[in-house]
Amino acid sequence: MDDDLGRALTAVGPRLRALRRQRETTLAELSAVTGISVSTLSRLESGERRPNLELLLPLARAHGVTLDDLVGAPPTGDPRIHMRPISHGG
């Protein structure tokens, strides 16, 4: 496996744990929202299990972040174009 890819996947677990704790959510609550077992969530956060797209999509949705943010993907494309939505006036 590519070293960069390996490092990116390894960093997902701590990022997932930080997001969950920031939102003051338990593994059981996150499991109920995502349909992912508590055991799998725990193993993802601890790095014992590698994430895949089927796990990352519901987790990104539950945490309200993009997949890129969840996996710490580097920015791509034209840096002058901001792909994030901007809200004006609420």
C-alpha cells in the first residue's frame, strides 16, 4: 500500500473519535444513527479496522462533514475556486 494512503487511512480513526467526542456522542448513539455496530465503530476509532467507503459515507453524513474532511484529503483542483457552499443571511 502507498505510504501516503496508509497514513491517511491511519489518521481516520483518531479523526472519527475526535468528531464524536466533539459532538458529545456515544458509540451507541452513533451506531443507532449510522447502522454500524458499536464494535465496528470502536475498532475504526482505535485503528484496528481500516475504513471503507460503505463505513465512511454514513459516518460523514452523521457527523455533517464531507468525505474529504473525514479522511483528511488534500485539496485538489484550482485553488481559486472554492467548492464549499457559502451561506449568506442564514
